[in-house]
Amino acid sequence: MHPLVYADESQVQALFRQVSPRRWRFKGVAYEWRGEGVFHVFARTPAVAPSGYPLGCFFAFPPEGSQPEPTEARVVQEVRAELGSAGMPFRQAVLSVFHWRNGSLAPHACLCAPDRKVACDLRYVPAHSELYSRSRGLLEVEALERKRVVIVGLGSFGSQIAIELAKAGVGRFDLLDFDRLELANLARHTGRIQDLGRFKTRVVRDAILSKNPFCEVRTFEVDINRRLPLLRQRCAGADLVISVTDDNASRFNVNHFALQTGRTALFGRAITRAAGGDVLRARPGAGPCLSCLFGQGLLQTPAEVSTIEQARRDLPAYTAPDQLQATVQVGLSSDILPITNMMVKLALVALSEGTAAGMQSVAEDLVADFYLWVNRRDLIYRAWPRMEYFYNRNSILRWYGIRTQRDPACLVCGQLISG
Amino acid sequence: MDSTRYRIEKTILEQNFSRRSAFVDRYNPETFSLRVGLKCSSGQAYQLRIRIPPDYPNSIPRAYVMTPADLRDRAGQSLAQRSPSHDMHLLSPDGNQIQLCHYKPANWHPNVTLYKVALKCLVWLEAYENHMLTGKPIDHFLHS
Ligand SMILES: [Zn+2]
């Protein structure tokens, strides 16, 4: 197999529009997966830091009517002359040549070193309209592309949800979180070791753009509990609000502003020791809000405490350090994924509402606003029967839709809906 | 606190505490608080200051005893100096004003009103007076 060169089709088209009889050769940037024969070439440094090691890169659009072979030999000569010079500190370069023939651009690429030239296969990373064509039919991609999702909290939950929504074709994101990626997060977060120390919002933004570079992602590195006007503004501009923080005050703040701006909000969490989890869809005026359920005791199962900072916030200030440490009992990433997956489904149902998309049957199933996930026979589920071969009784690894209602006396949604 | 919630809180407080409660510095997010006078069954009166955070009722208010200042335990030790204390259900004090633990942060939710917070503080004060009589820690009386 020839080495592979991937080029962004829309960038190539943009370069082609700049071609003139005097200017038909351009410098770009290329990255190599060493030892794998894979190269990615760009007309300019991409928005997301690319992977691989850098090397030289040229694009050439020989003038119409020029003979392909002698022209290319000349360009290769020029590239070789530049290798190792002050402006080109590389020992090799990827050269992508595009001949205008029969009304279209015929591309081919080669790897140039001073002593050799290796032919490569050039493949396009398609332009916008084709990138997510595969989910067409299942989801109304054009409609989803225009939807904006606000995600508050970009930890192990938020990072998974954001990336899944981008993969499904959601086009616009506002990401809010002031935390940075730490070593302790790595096992459950989508962030990588090379992201340590970065804001989680930026890590997730890059992960979204790596899946779909045409997404519009805005990041806000703020403590929303101290930036309430900003939170309100973001909710007002959203089609859906997702709250996956680990502190109740921020969840209640999101609940408040989502209600106030008439936006559906999703809340999700794991409970202690990953015994299970719950998901609430709060639809203003149509169902219970977070405060309704909390007041009814439905959300008072102790939440999973994944960091010592969270334990400090949740427990009274007099709690002894060893007791704080003992409450930090985290599940695995695989314990979280079922919960984030359910939230993604509820998000797609909410975002596809009113379109003739394939979410219709899922929407008919997901009529409940509150869901319990039972993960392990532990704590409150300790006495549950084993799953074994039974399908007609309660068991772990299942979702349960819970019939809930607005609390008519709820001070939060009562006043916001009536006012 | 938005104006609707403010009216609700004010109405409930007026119904139950008549003239013994008043909001202070409503438009200053740093100092906005509720002053409330509470009387125990013994007849002893206490003056409390409940600090209302800017995102109240979404986050928990903090309750301090203003007077009598510098409350002492049965052994005569300053409660402010003993804080934070699990036995006495006290959080970090503000100077010599002790801070009462009225709700566990994880159990707080926005349908709890300042009136309920004040009632929880009254329960703490009754427990405090029992501690002064018996010497048993406040936790003994509040633990259900
Ligand atoms: Zn409600």
C-alpha cells in the first residue's frame, strides 16, 4: 500500500481559487504518524492542535496546459532545493499536486526527500455537506446542525455527552466550566494525558472539532454560581441546556434560569459507589423541575462524590479529613456511560422535536421525565433479585421511567411559570 | 433573590415572626441578610443574622448568632473558639459570632424558605439551652 495523504477538500478548493499564472505553488503544514505511512496536510495550521510530527508541505496547481510529468519533476526539484534551508527546517516534505483536467482537479501526492521520491495516495477529508451524511435518514442532520446545546460541567459526564452530540450532528455548543483537567480525572474523562492542566472546556472543544470541524463551539471558563447573568444569557440562547456539575447550587442555578428562559434542561448524575444514577428532563410548564423532585425526596439519594473538593462542599465544615476521604467513592467510566448515553438520547429527542426525524419512536418510549438507572446490587439496590435469566422482574443494568408530577407548591417553577 | 421570591419570604416571615424579623441591605450582595429575633421556651431571646447569598435560594444561606455575643459552652469555653464542631453542630464562625449548621449542604434545596431556616436555628438554640442544663453535646439533642 502506498503511504496515505489526507487533505481537507475545502482548503484545497480555497487554495485553487487563489491560483494565478504567477502564483500556483503554496506552502502548507503537514503532520506525520511516524512509521505508519500516514500524513495529514493543511493549507494553514488547523484550529485544533494536530496530531503527529510536523514535516514540510507544499501544494502545487500547475497552470492549465502544462505537461504533467515535466512540471511535477520541476516542482519536486524546487521542493528538494528548499529542504533543509533556513525557512524549511525539515528533511522531507509532502507535495500534493493538482492538475486541472477535463473540468476537475486530478490530485496526486508524493513524499519528497533529497534522495528519494515516494508516490502516495491522496484522499480528501470531505467538505462540510458530506462529513455527516451517514447519519442522514436516522436524524435530520440539517436541523441538528443549527441547534445550540449549552453544557454546564465538562467533567466525566459533560465531556462524553458533548462528543456524542457532536457525532450525532449537533452543530453548536456553549461549554461552561472553570475546572482544569487533572491526573485524577484521566480515568473517566475523555481528555488525554497531553491535555493535563488545560481547561476542560478547551479540551472538550478540541475533541468536538476533531470529530466535526464545522461545529461552532464557544467556551466559558467561569464559575456559573458567580456569573448568574452570563448563565441566564447562555440559557436564553440555547435550544437545550444540560447540567452535569457535581454541586447542587449550580444545578439549582441552571434549573432556575432554564425555567426562566423557557428552555428544557437535562440533569444527570451517578449515586454513591456507582450503585445507580438518575436523569431528569425538566420541561418548563410541562413537568417537574429539579426543585420539585428534590423537595419530594426523589433526588436525595447521596450523589456520587468523586473529588475531595466536592466532599468539602457537600458535607458540613466540621467533617474530619478521613471522613471526607472516605466519602470519595467513584465508579468506573463504564458506570457513567449508560447515564450519559441516556442523556444523549433524551437530548436528541428534545432537539429533534417538530422535525420528521427518526427519533419519533424513541420519543414515544421516553415519555417519563425522571429515570432511574440501576447499576449494581449495592446500597439501596442491595436486596434486589439477581438478573440471571429473568426478564420479567426488576434487575440491575436497566432503566426505570418514574411517573412524577410538578409539586404544585414548588416555589421555583410555580412562580417562574405563573410569572 | 428575585423580587417574587423576596415577597414570598417576607410574607411568610411576617405571618410567623410579625415584627421580630427584618431584611437588611437588600441591594448589597455582600451584606444582604435577614435579622431575626428568636425566643426559646425558657424565655431567653437571641438575635440571629442570616446571610443571603446572591444566588439564594439556589445556594444555602448562613446563620450567625449576633446576640448574645460570644456564646459559651457549659464549661465556659467560647463556642466560636470551639468551631467548627461536629458535637455542637457549628460551622466556621465570623469573628465571635458562631455559625449554626441548620441544613447539610447536600440536603439544601430552593423550596426551603428563610422561615424554615429560622425554625431550624430555633431548634439549635433549644438544644444549646439543654446543653447548658445537662452538659451533653448539642449533637445529642439534634440527632434523631
Ligand atoms: Zn418545581
